[in-house]
Amino acid sequence: MTLYYHYRYFLLYIVKMITQILSYIKNIASEALQLPLPVKILFAVLLLLLLIQTIRLHRDRSSLRSDAIKRSRSVIGGQLAEQVAPFLPGFPCNPGDARFIGKPVDFVAFPGITEGKEVREVLLIEVKTGKSALSGREKEIKRAVAEGRVRYVEYRAGE
């Protein structure tokens, strides 16, 4: 059998399927034509509303997707910056002095501890990138530190 024969057979099959679909549509249309005019109008309006809603949903979904992708990239970039921040220029202490916590602040640092020097201060470090701002909880912590509401607590387990 030649390629031409297969191609011709395939085309005949497609034409047959299209003919069946058109006859089905014709049967449905003839039944629909027997409906009263107000029902036809209602059906047309409902069909139009469905089409409009589908278009809106598609448009909204695509804009939501692009917004979610942008936010996801920002979050991933921020997380990466948090991990490498101690090794970037301008970090407020030696990277060995900082301990990553993540939440509610990114790092607690004890400047001088890796060199065996006296620890004169404890730093709570929050890493931010771009235009990101402190969250409400981070602002509360910053305010507590500024107002001196910080304590050292020694907890003995099992006593």
C-alpha cells in the first residue's frame, strides 16, 4: 500500500466524521427551532453570558499567573540573598559570628566570637532585597530592641 492510499483513506475518514457531526448539529438545531421565541432568546443570552465569563476567567487567570510568577521569583531571590548575605560586602559582622534563624529574624550575630574576642553586642539582622519592607512582626521586634525590652534567659531543662 502506498502513502497516497493511506492519505486518501485518512481524508475520507475525516470527511465522514465531519458529516456525522454536522448531521448531529442539524438534528439538535431542528429540535431547538421548535422552542418558543422567549426560550430561544433566554438560551442565546445564557450562551453569550457563558462566553463572556469564560473570556474574563481566562484573562484574570493569565494575569494572576504572571503576578504569582513575579512574586515567586522575588521570594526565591530574597531567600537566596538571605543565605549569601553574610559573605556580601557591607554585612555588619564576620560571617562566622552570624547564626541563621530565618524567622522571625534572619540572623543572630555575636561580633567577635570567632576571633575569641569579648562579645560587646548581640545583633539581630534582617536581610531585605529590592523594595521589600519589614513585616509587622519584624517591626515589633525592632521596636522591642530599640526600647530595651530584651532579656537573657537561662533555662535549665528537667528542673
